[in-house]
Amino acid sequence: MQLVGISSYKALSRQAGVSERQVKRLRLGQVSQMRVETLIKLSKALKVSASELLTSFGDRIPALLEQTNREHELASLQQEYQRLRSLLEQQRETLMQEFQMSSLQVLESFLLYWPTAAAAAQENPQMEAVKLLPLVRPVQQLLSQWGVEAIASVGAELPYDPQFHQLIAGTAQPGETVKVRNLGYRQGEKLLHRAKVSAISKA
């Protein structure tokens, strides 16, 4: 087509005096469905013999079909990838919403009553702090559901372990007794926060 100055398949059909459907059939290798008269018209428009046209095009048909199949498969894979990606995003958003809702349900009493209790404590410094402890239980319950465990307890005295303890006062060697000042946490085998400890005076 380039050698004879034909710029498009539509232009080829016009110059040969055949329908675009016939040109498409030739491109797809459907020669058996084409009339000899049509092949001759196309060969004249392309300035090649009919046999040369069939021979040349016959060699290209398998490659063209294979390329078409590859392009079709690639397009299908891209569509499936986009579909799965969109589905994954929807599932992620749904799971996040479910997670937030279940967490808020556990924390409901804390959210409702803690601000009131905190305001009352600020207005009344004589208020016993122990009365506020039950309000913190939902937070402890939520941590328990997530498998989060405290490392030791506040005020506990135990052997110093640098892996789980952060020394914030004094000096201590591994194995020496230290006192827990702030809790540490871990989730299963994962360490979240080391417990803050202070050395106990040897005197």
C-alpha cells in the first residue's frame, strides 16, 4: 500500500472498487470467502499479481493473527487486573469500616463517659482517681482483643532485660533488679514499646 501511495484500508477499498468488508477479509486471511474478481481488483490496485498477493499475504496471516491474539489477551489481562484492583480497594475500604465500627462499639462507654469524668476531676481535685478506673476497661478490652499484652506492671521489680526494658534512671547490668515506671507492650512476638524502668539503689 505504501509503495503505491495508498494511505489507508478505506482508500484501498475505494481505489480497488471493493467494499471495506472485502479488504478486512483479506487482512484476516478469509480468502476462501472472497470472489476471484475481488482478489483481481485488489491485486490491480496494489499493482501486484493475484498469486503474488496471496503468497505474500498468506505468509503474513499467521503472524497477524498471532499478534491480534496477543493484543486481545493483553487487553483482557489489563481489564482483569483493573477489576481485581478495584475489588481489592473496595474490600480494603469495607474491612477498614468494619474494623472502625467494631472498635467504636467496644469503646462506646469510654467515649460517652470519659470526657464527663475527666471534666469532673478537673473541677474537683479531691475526687478519688480510683473511681475513674472502670471507665478505662473498654480500652483494656480492645487491646486484649488485638492480642496486645503489657510487659510487667507498674511498680514491679524484676531482672533488667535490655530487649524489653528501657532504662530511664540510674545504671544497671542485664539481670540486675530494676523497677518498672511505665508499661511496655507487645503483640504476639512483636515488640511495640519497651517498658521504662529505673535502677534500684544498691544501698
